[in-house]
Amino acid sequence: NAEEGAVDPPKVEEKIGAVPHGLQTDSDVVKRESESISSRSLRNNAEKFEFQAEVSRLMDIIINSLYSNKDIFLRELISNASDALDKIRFLSLTDKEVLGEGDTSKLDIQIKLDKEKKILSLRDRGIGMTKEDLIKNLGTIAKSGTSAFVEKMQSSGDLNLIGQFGVGFYSVYLVADYVEVISKHNDDKQYVWESKADGAFAISEDTWNEPLGRGTEIRLHLRDEAQEYLEESKLKELVKKYSEFINFPIYIWASKEVDVEVPADEDESSDEEETSDSSSSEEGEDEDAEKSEDDDAEKKSKTKKVKETTYEWELLNDVKAIWLRSPKEVTDEEYTKFYHSLAKDFSDEKPLAWSHFTAEGDVEFKAVLFVPPKAPQDLYESYYNTNKANLKLYVRRVFISEEFDELLPKYLSFLKGLVDSDTLPLNVSREMLQAHSSLKTIKKKLIRKALDMIRKIAEEDPDESSGKDEKGIVY
Ligand SMILES: Nc1ncnc2c1ncn2[C@@H]1O[C@H](COP(=O)(O)OP(=O)(O)OP(=O)(O)O)[C@@H](O)[C@H]1O
């Protein structure tokens, strides 16, 4: 059992002791792997790793948390899936081949429920993770926000802002006690990452699951008290609530009751078949049962309607880009929700102000800028980090980058928002875009609009801006 063996820090040599898959038959592997799932222990032959200490602490807090809003895990998973899809779509601009063919090339997100096994799974056809990515991203490299978040959690117990600290993935342990991440990156084989949040995780080359083609499937083995996430209606509600502005289609494998015609009296006919020892036709059986009936009645009695459950992919979002709509048609509530999803800021607060506009002329673009309700938690830390920019850049609806600091000067880097340009070329690298002459024009217009927006806040709330407190005392 994986738990019994001492788990050392990240250690690749452990694999040496593993039974090479090549020595086993496929059915052995399948049997062993499914047994492993049923006993919920990590797979025996997997490479074991220890989580980085801060990550381990974070997971401990999450798994023992009494935080009541457990729903947030789904929003974090969908947000990660959407980021991974953005990345592959970006790469495909310069190399179409990366998308693959057939289903693999479909950029979507799929949710499936397995009520029997109590598994909720979420699959994306995004960029996927190599073995090294899995080890680094999901366990051994702590993000700078990890300890800040741990501290915040300990003082406030509020998990809602987890996504802002760059550790959203671990929120899965609010609802699951065992998680598998199956991933396939174009540059590597398919791997399975698994962990029970007990300080260790394991990685195995995936020789038993269906090949993903490309992308990631996260399987949450739900805790007993989180069984509500096996209800289709609950998931539909959550996707609507949190993931309305995701730019990729989100599907759920939904059940549907349909009426189907089946041969009438099936049971009797099969009984008869057994006794008559021949492949007697249905007609023959009907004649036996109702000899006096006329032709019509005979036909009717041959079939009956029964309810059957079928499954199909149901689309849950309408993939709308809010910035393409006319500002007049977008409600305040929609802007607020859009801000929450863009900034990963799911507090109840409204942004202080926003500006949604279209620039026309030589350089065409649409933009939405927001003044957040509060200063970002890492405003000062990140001020001198050259990669820090809060504007997302899209070119013709395709997400290019959020590390694009040519769009706003540093003193405005607290703003959130996005720019979607029709003038910038699509099929060039980020470096080439950064040198594009249109960027200067875009930047100039953005600064003007941003300052207008900030000036308006001052005009609407002069007390705030003139430095008076509530009692009117100027300080
Ligand atoms: N579905 C996925 N496909 C590819 N990579 C993923 C996926 N989910 C997570 N990752 C990788 O794991 C990392 C950690 O995810 P995590 O959610 O903890 O942080 P984040 O995505 O960087 O920040 P945030 O929580 O704000 O979304 C990601 O940065 C990404 O590299």
C-alpha cells in the first residue's frame, strides 16, 4: 500500500522498484487499477512525491475547513480548463497542427457524473500537462500566493478568494477526498496524478484509461457529505452562476427521459420463446394471446411506450463576449459579474467604476476597464515585477496574453480589464505583437479613458477624493 511506504521528498528513483508495465498483461493492469480506485489507496507502482510544505499546509486547511461555500471548486476547475484552452488556441495561431484532428481539435469543456462510483469529472481539450508540469504545478512548486493565502485563511476562514492567489486547484479538496488528474500534453505521454491530500501525491504513466487525445480530465471522488454535486441540476445551476463568461462551450452529459416504443409484452414473449424452443415470430405469439383481434388491434398490441433514460451532451453556456455587445445593452449586474470572473474576485463587492468603449479609425479595438473595489492584495509586491499586467489582450476574440504590460503604464496597473483588437495581426508571436506600432495608439487611448473614468469617481464622490473623513474633517 502506498500509504504504508515512507514518502520521501520528490524522488524519481522510486520508479526503479516499480513493476514495469511491460511485464503485466493489460487485464492485470486494468484489474489492479480499478481495485486501487475502489480501495481508494494510491496506486502501488506509481512514483510517489511529497507536496511542498506550504502546499501541504494549504491542503490540510482546505480539507479540514468548515467553509460552507464548497461550490467554488467548480468555478476554479472551469477557470483552469478555460486557461488551458486559451493556451492551446494561442499556440495554434502559429502552428495549426497542435490542435490535432477530429474530437481532439474541439476546444470545449465536458462535465460528467458517475452516480454509482460517486465521481464528478471535468475534462478539457486544453494544452494539457506533461509529467514534469504535473509534478511542478500540482504540488512541488509553491506559488508566491500560497503562504499569503494560508495566512488569510487562518485569520478569516474565507476561501472565496482562492483563485486570486493562484492556488484554486486545491479547492477540489473541499468536496473530494481523493482526486485524479489525467493529462495529455502534445509533448509527452498520458499521465495520472493522484492524491488523497495526506501530504503525498503519485504519478503513473496512464496505461488503462481511455486516451484523451490532448487535455486534462479531473476526477473528483466525492466525499459522502458532498453528494449533491452528483445532481445534474446542481451543476447546471453552478455553471450558470459562476461560469457565464467562459469563452468556451461547457457541456454536461445530461440524462433525458424519452418515450420509446418497445415490443409489447416482452416478458411473455421471452417466456414463450423458452418454452416453445423455437424462434417463434412476434406475430405468432400475439395470435396465441389474442386470437379474436382484428388486424389493426393486433398491430397496436405489438408495441408499447416505455420511459427510457438516454444521455446527450447539453450545452450550458452561450459563449458570449460581453465586450462585443453595445454598452447600452449590458446591465450593471452583467458588468459586475463579468468583473468578478475576469478578476477572479468573487467577493460581493461591485467594481468602483467601469468604462466600456470602442475605438475606431486606424486602430480598431474594444475595451472594458474596471476600477476594482479594493486594491489588489499584491499591489506593492508586484509593482516592480515587469510581467505584472492586469489587462487581458485578445486579437479578434482570441485570447493572446495577460502578461502584456505594454498596454498600461505601471501607475495604472491596479486596473483590470481587457482589450480586443481587430487591427493587430493574429498569426504572430507575442514578441512580434509587443513591437507592433498599433500598440502605442491603443495604449494612449486606454490611458485617456482610464483617467476619465477615475476623474468621474472623484466628481461623483468629492468627499472621498478631497481627503475628508465622514465628519468632514480634512486630513
Ligand atoms: N485543466 C488544466 N490544464 C492544464 N493545466 C492546468 C489545469 N489545471 C491546472 N493546471 C496547471 O496547474 C497550475 C495550478 O493551478 P491553480 O488553479 O492552483 O493555479 P492557477 O490556475 O495558476 O491560478 P488560479 O487558481 O487563479 O486559476 C496552473 O497554473 C496550470 O499550470
